Amino acid sequence: MFARLLVANRGEVAVRIARACRALGIAPVGVASEADLGASWLAAFDEVVCLGPAASSQSYLRADRLVQAALQTRATALHPGWGFLAENSRFASLCEQHGITFVGPRPAVMELMGAKTPAKRAMKAAGLPLIPGTDEPLADADAAVAAARAAGFPVLLKAVFGGGGRGMRRCTSEAEVSEAFAQASAEATAAFGDGAMYLERYLAGGRHIEVQVLCDAYGNGLHVGERECSVQRKHQKLIEESPSPALSESERRELGAAAVRAALRVGYTSAGTIEFLRSDDGALYFMEMNTRLQVEHPVSELVSGLDIAAWQIRIAAGERLDVTQESLRFQGHAIEARINAEDPEKNFQPTPGKLKSFAFPTDLGPGTIRLDTHLQAGDTVPPHYDSLLAKVIAHGKTRAEAITTLERALAAARIEGVATTIPLHLAVLASPEFRAGRYDTSAIPGWPRASVATH
């Protein structure tokens, strides 16, 4: 096992990885930009290296500085977390070149799955069905129009590299495709450094369902259940739960087994997530694979009892999975709410500032609450980075119990100094659509509230 590991990230994910390191007897080493120096969450680390100015481009996105930080602190492994350089195959290769173990899949596999069209071809070969569309980059707007005509409208233009809704356009006609192609490609170039585009048929009323997998370097793999991630805003997840209320037990087993087969087929190692879109007729289509730890991994940890972050590190250190699919037992239901420093009443405007109070009760029942955060009262939420304040994850014996537990925790939370998305989460949890498990990616159930929508 590694003696020292550098966490190449910040905030909540950095603290989460540090906690996994402690559980394994590893000394965690942290990094920070000048804007983050002095933050309370840096106390989670044995040592901290300053990377540079506040701008991510001069700090957390500087692969050379991160590798240098690992070398100078004698860290033999590096965990990228999520975001920033977590799915950058060149960064993973750079680590390997300097004798640093990158906690994640091999660079070649990361590169394959990071580009949407090669990933689609690989997963098609592995037996997963694809959404009708193209599995090669589109040459130009004319090619996009022809592909859209063949796939059937409406369609989605999507960036080959990247995600999060950037470089994505929904089109309902050939004229819209022609107009949107250049715009989407330019946006993708600005966000990801590559403007390559592909196209898929837009499936209205679809549900976003993803499968968590773990694979070691010895050909062993298992799935840690599926997560329902259909409550989204602009393709950003807001609430995740497991198991999905949309799947039957047989569908759940078949989907999990198919995901593991596909991951092993491409030679995947580490933790990863294979994402699917479920159409309104029940068909499941492969969308993409995230070759990293997911923000919402605690949901799967609570229903399975596995420490997914720790297993990432153990696999990177050469350990075999000591749990099998047959021995893994899923218990109860888990729901996670991402609490951000944003004002949902004002079009989700970011609200950085100082936290005058910051408290979440975790003992109100009837189920249990897990709180993943890096903050405490008195901390400042900087304007430079992601606005995530905390993840509140409820676990109950049933879905109804998990909903009630999460509602109680959020309603009793006390946060002063910044506006948060808690009102949105409470509205979703109280909505008839969410409670019945009948929701999809087309709208946020229960939001906007009637009182807001009339303004």
C-alpha cells in the first residue's frame, strides 16, 4: 500500500479522498490555490502544497505543478477526484512517466472512453445498445443535417469531448441543425479544446440511469447497483437515488451484469460509471462512461456497504477485489441532495460569501443521514470554483423512509451568509411526481413552485 498520496483536487472531494486515505493508513497530501490557502478543509491533510493563483488554469489545472507537488512531497500515488484533470489521459500518462501511480484506469482506456464516438463504438462492440445517431465525428454542418435526417427529429448535437451540457444543442429541424452546428462546435472548442461534434436522436421523457462498476487488474469486476439521476438542471444532476424506482429487479440485474461485461471488455480497472438513457418505452441505451469517482458515489456506498473511494486506491495499489457480485448485498434505499451556494429563486445565481452559520442535523430519523462537506461556520465560499457546499445523503429501509429522512434534515438545516438550493430540494421531495417515482429529465419535479412561476 502507498505511504503517501497526493489529492489533486480541492474542497469536498479532496476531503473525501483524504478520509479514504486515513482509513487505509495512508498519509494524504493536499494542494491549494492561493485563494484556498487558509481554508479549514486543508486541515484534513498532513501537508499542503500551494499550486498558484486562484484561477484554475494557473493552479488546479496545471498538470506539471501537480506532478511536481507529488514528487517534492514523496507521494507515490495521486488521486484526481472528479472535475479538473480527473479524466485527462495526458495527465495520467504524465504521472506514470514520473513514477507516480495514477488512481484511475490506464491512460489508454481513459482516452478511449473520454471521447464519445470511440466510446460508443467500443461499447457497441461490447454489446450495449446505442441511441440512434452517429458514432463518428461529424465533418461539417451538412453532414450533421444528413445524420439528423437519418436519425429522425428532434436530435441533440453533442461535443465528442467533454460534458455538462456544454457544446450541446437540441434541434427540431434541418435549419436548426445548420444554424446550431457552428455555435455548438465553438462552445465545445472553448470548453474542451476540441470542437468535434456528433449527433443523437433526442429521446423525450428519458430517464438518466447509471451503473457503478469496480474492476481490478486481474479480470475481476462487479457492479455496485444503479443510480437514478434524472432530476437535473441544464444537464447538471441535483438529486440522485438508488435503487432506481424505474427498474424492475430483473431489469436491474440485467443492466448491472451488462455494464460489468462491457467494462471488462474494454480492459477497465478502478471505479467507473456507465451511464444509460431509458426511453419512455423502457429501452436502455448507452450514453457515456465516466472514468472517475462520481460526485454521487455515497448513494451506492450506503446501499452496498462498500467504500468505493478506498477501493479505487486499493485497486491502484494492485489489490484484488475480495468481494464478489454474489456476496454483495444491497440494503434499503439512499437519496442524495447536492446543496449548492446558488439562489434557485433568481435563476440559480451563484452566491459566494462567508458562512455565518452552517449546520445540518443528522439525527432526526427515521433513517440515517450522511453529511459529506468540507465547510464549517466562518468559512468563505470563494467565487472561483464549483459552488457545492455539501452533499446530504439519506438512507432508509424503504424509499419513503429515505425521502422523509432527507426532508427532515434539509428542513432543519441552518445556513446563513449565502443563499442555497435547499428550497429547491424540499420542493422536489414534496412533489407528487417525485414521491411516486414518476419523473424524467425533461423537468424538475415540483419546480418552479407555483408561487415562483407566477412572478
